[in-house]
Amino acid sequence: MPLNLEYVLSTYGIWLFTMILYVVIVRRKLKVYEHALENLETKKKL
């Protein structure tokens, strides 16, 4: 494999891994925020 192709594939792999990690972190934060919002709304109703 030429050196340029190895560079492109490794860069794409790092980018793909970073984006997957970012999506996982954002989904977890979204769940936490939604749960906190639900708790706030139930406290407000009482």
C-alpha cells in the first residue's frame, strides 16, 4: 500500500472513532438533561 493511502485510511479511522465517541457522549448527556428536566417539571407541579 502506498504511504499516502495509509495516511488517508488512518486519518479516516481516527476521525470515525472520534465521531462515534462524540455521539455516545452527547446521547448520555441528553438522557441526563431529559431526566433532570422531568424531575424539575414534577417538582413544579407539586
